[in-house]
Amino acid sequence: MRRFFPLPLLLATISMSLSACGDFAWAKPLELQVDCSQPNCGWSAQQGQVERTGSWHPKDFAFSLVGAPARITRTIPVTSNPACLHFSYIGDVDADAQARLLLDFDDDGTDDAETVLPVSHWTRQTVQLRAPADYTSLRVSLQKDGEGTTKLALFSMKGDSSCGAEPATKLQNGAVCTLDATCRSERCLLGHCSACGAGGCAEGEACRDSGECLDGACAAQVCRKCAKEGSCGSADGCSVPGQCRRQNCVAGSAPSMSKLPTMDSICGECAEASDCGGQPCVLGRCAGCAVDSECASGLVCRWLDPFDALQRGCAPRTTSLLPRGALCENDSECEGSLPCGAGEGRAKRCGKACGKAGDCSAEHVCLAPGARKVSNLPERFAITSRWSELAGRIATCWPRATYHTRCELHEQCSDGTAALSGMSCCDGRCDHGKADLATGICPDSHESL
């Protein structure tokens, strides 16, 4: 897998059945039945051979891997991305067969996940493997390296949104990921597996701290030479003011430019009015105005884009209520009695813009709907489907919710103590049971938030 992606999240469930093998025939919606009337049962042999053979039952065929080594394979088109793949079969597998199931997501020639087939003698076996966040095709392979018997019947695969399996740990550098444990390198940065680290990350590569950068400093999770020199220009990512030429690192200004929550801050183009030829400097941006009194009659001073705080000028008053996350000037502009406010150094937004816990009251928690925090040290996030919406990239103060009270996001279900850490927002209310970190799927449910 090598594709760059905006990380969609896993909302649909698909099921497919490879009933030993053969021609496809749709038996019922979202289930694929395969007829093993053909000699190869629909598999292609890359090494050794595949043969149709008898099974424990006179009316059911099995397929057998012949030779050592032997490897058979087939590709499966993917129309949705279930979080987990459940495999089931009735097998006759010897201990010395050394048989394995292998998965190549995106069919790029690299086996991304694998599991050993247990020894069995015509008994039902099930295998569960976690899938990555985004893939468009899937190659399923079976391989045996020993001389022992490997015969499988009623082999099936079913995709499911919920997953109890540990993440596959064989994803290569550059593959799509959401969790460290998904990667062979144990490093998932900017949504991709990364192998660099400890002074080995080059310019433009993802990083967690400056000690990982070969020649530069870590700024907004990217190694930048300008950050080390303190010369980064306007709109370059930054983590602290000293990385910017104007000594001005502004947080939360441009959600449309953020690929991850940790890339929230950019260098400003100004620090004072003198940097703007006498025009006001507002939150690191040269502005057409700073207050209403600088505008003509009937106009007010405001941000000209609904979500990006990059250009401020005189404009007519808004005539409709603004949603959570939208830029605002006062409470009366926001829908649902949301407050208009912001933490220090941020533009005011409906719901109160925030970047850390201290920006919100004790009764609220700072959350971006499109990013689920999966660890605190270092800060790690799994992207959800809402990240594709600008509002989903904006962190605001959400009210905390307790057991069986209304909620929209999993992280609301806590009063800030460990007592409620095992709760999730399912069916619109906080309930017991912890959602899957990578997918956000509720326990025993197909709901994702």
C-alpha cells in the first residue's frame, strides 16, 4: 500500500462467501457465494498447484494446496472498507504444513497481514484480522511451506465494522494507518506508517519531536529546516513562535489546510501593524479592519470566510445563525445558544474555539468532531469521516455528558475522572462499553462517531 489518503472511516459492512471456489452467484444482498464446480475453485496458483478434492462430506468439495511451497491467490474488488475481516472454513491442516493466510491490501505486491492456520482435522476454524483505514482492492492468498496436508472447505470471508482483533503489524513504510500498532515500524504519523526516527527524518518527513529530525526541527509534526533557524514564513506549519520569522505561531486559523489536529498552527505574516504598512495585524494576519468603527455605515468588521481566519475586512452583518465551529463576533450570531468565544491566541468561533483542556470550563471538553484522540503521550488521533468537513476539523468546547445523558461524541462521556473512562456515545446517549479506538464503532453495534 502506498496511497496518500484523506482517511475515510469504516461505516459499512460487507460479507462475502467463497464456498470452496468457482463461479460467482449472488445468493442474497451483500453476500458472495462461490460454486466449486471448476477444478481450480476460482484460485490462481503462484507456486505449486491447487486441486479440487473431497472433504469430510460426500456432497461438499474442498480445495487442496499441492507442493511445497505452494501458494494460491485471488483478488477481491472492494466497495467499502470494513474494519475487520472474519474468515471461516472447515479444514484438514497438518502440523508440518506450515500453512498461512496472507492479505495484500491494495494489491501492490506486499503482504500486509498474515496469520497461521491452526492444525485441524475437518473442524470449523475462524480467523479475524483487522484491516487498515482505506483500501480499494484486496488480494487473499493461502500458502503452505511444508509437505503436510492443507485442505479447506466452505472457506468464507465476511467484513464487519466492529473488530476485536489486534491491528495487523506488517504494514510497510508509507502504508495508510490510524494506530502505531498497525505499522511494522510501530510509527503511524500523518496517517502513514513511517520508518524514520531518532535523528533520521529528513526535510518534509513526519516527526514527533525535533530529536527525530536529521537537519531541522519538528514543526506541526513535520521536519523543517526553517523551524530550526526560526525563519519559517507565512502559512508554514509551526509548533512554537520561535520557529517563525515573525515570531508569531497562530493556532486554529486555517482548518482547510490541516491534515491532522497536530498540524493546527501556522506562522503568521505579521506581528504588529508596522508589518502591514499601517493596516491592523489581527491574529498574525494583515487585516482590512480590526473593529466595526473602521467600517462604513451598515458594515461590520469580521472574518470574510465562514471557517478560515485568514482574511478580515468590512462586510454586511450575517443574516442567519452560524453552526458550531464557524467564525463569529458575538453570541447572538450562533445557533442553539452556543457561545461565541476562543481560547488565548485563537479566533472566536461558535462553541468557543479551543486547543487544550484549559481553554474550556471544567464542565466542557475540547474536541474536534473529526479526530478521535487515541493516546495522550504523544498526542495521537484517529481520523473519522467527519474530518472531510471543515467543521469536523475545528476543536470547540463540548459539554461533558454522564451515564445515559445525550451526547454526540464518545469523548463527551466523561466527567474528567477515571470512573467514566469506560463509556461511549452510542445511539445518542452515553452508555457502558468502550468504543474501538481506531474506528469509533460502539460495542456490539455498527455505529461510528
